[in-house]
Amino acid sequence: MEQRNRKKKKGHGCLGFAIGLIITAVAVFCILIFATDVFSGPKNQFLSLFYQRHYTAEVAASSEEFKVDENLIYAVIKTESKFDEDAVSGAGAIGLMQLMPDTFTWLQERLDDEVKYTAEDLKNPAINIRYGTYYLAYLTELYGDTATAVAAYNAGTSNVDRWLEDPSCSENGKTLSAIPYAETDKYVEKVMKAQEMYRKIYG
């Protein structure tokens, strides 16, 4: 009986050792993939599952027209709607880049000198991406800083202008060192992180 117990203990020991080796191998593999440039191809393929790109033709066209980084456009779309062209927020923002109807009207007047589309047209990917990208271009030119422009995209220019005048939010009156709205603060963090991830994965 004692001998059989010893054999069982020995068997469990071998199994535990094997499991330990497997866990170690997986950990090393993960470190190689995510903490180094080794296997950068497989790493990017894996990450691309979480940072997908859709409507590539529309994004490329708007990026070229308004000189806005494609990665930023994708980052905003991912954060705003997760690429759902029919998305409508509780506040009434519509489509891929979640534009408010009144903002959409203003953008048309500014860009085209006329209002050609209705709020329903914001569910058209090409229209939504074009005017959403134009809005990003306008805000980036207005503030001269991507993160500040992204904050204005979420919270509006009036709020950002007020924050820039507040020493507790801005040290230089041009960029934001702190954002008092938790929602906007988190939004900017998400968009900027997504832009960087898109840049790393796709170049």
C-alpha cells in the first residue's frame, strides 16, 4: 500500500512538472510577442482582431481630402460607434463618427455653403466619415493639438475654451493638462491609445 502511494505521488509530481513547463513556455511566448519586436507579424495579426479597419476607401478618401491621419479617423470611429453605421446615441448623435444633427448642419454650411443632407444621411458611411473627418480637421487647426481637438470633438469647443483659460486645466492656455469631465478625459485617453495602436499595427 505504501509503495503504491509513493508511485501515485511520483506520478502527480511529473504531471505538475509538465504543466509548469507548459505554463512557462506560454509565458515566454507571450513576452516575446507583446514585449519585444520578435514575431511582430503574428502580434499585429492578433491585435488587429481588436483594432479592425472597415470602410477603408471612405477613410482613405477623407484622410486625403482633409489631411487627417487615417489612424486618428479609425480611432474615433472605433471609440464612437465600434463601426456601427446605424448607431444612435442617447443624446442623438448619429452614425460611425457620432455627429449631432445640428453640428452636421453647421459643417455643411461651412464646407459646402449649403445644407444638402438631412440627419438621416448621417447613416451613410461615406457622408458620415467625410463630415466627421472635416470636423476633426477643423478642430485640429483651431487648437493646434490632436488631444485638445479630440477633447473638443467629445465635449464641444465652448467647454474646451473654458478649460484652456483655467490654470488648473491648462498650464499654457494651448493644451490641456487636466480634463474636469471624467467622460471626456476617458474618451481622449481611449482615442489617443487607439490611434497609437492603429499606427503600430498598420503603419
